[in-house]
Amino acid sequence: MAKKRKLKTKKAAVKRLRQTRKGLLKKRNAGRQHILGKKTRKHKRQLRHSGYVSATDAKRIRKVLPYGTH
């Protein structure tokens, strides 16, 4: 009888995402690393806050995170 193979977690996804208690995927906003001089103060301030992955994207991401993010 053949053993069932373990699924591999995409480590890049684990490093970028966290799962909330309700099961939502929390992400950091892009665009805060460099070339900040041309962005307005308001834009940079808004980028500080994290956000949640949309439901359609979350469905795809869960396939690369078979055992969660922790």
C-alpha cells in the first residue's frame, strides 16, 4: 500500500501572510520599501496599515498553505 505524500507549504507565502483567529489572511501593503520621495505623506501613512487578502485570492492562497501559516 502506497503512503500518501505530505503537501509542501510555500515558504514565501508563510513569510508574507498571517492568519487571524477568524481565519482571514492578513497581509502587509506593498510600496513601502523604496522610492518614497515621490509619494505623498498621506499615501505613505495609509500604507503603514496592514490589510486583508480578498476572498477570491484567499481561496488560491490556501492551496499553497495546506497546514496554515503557523
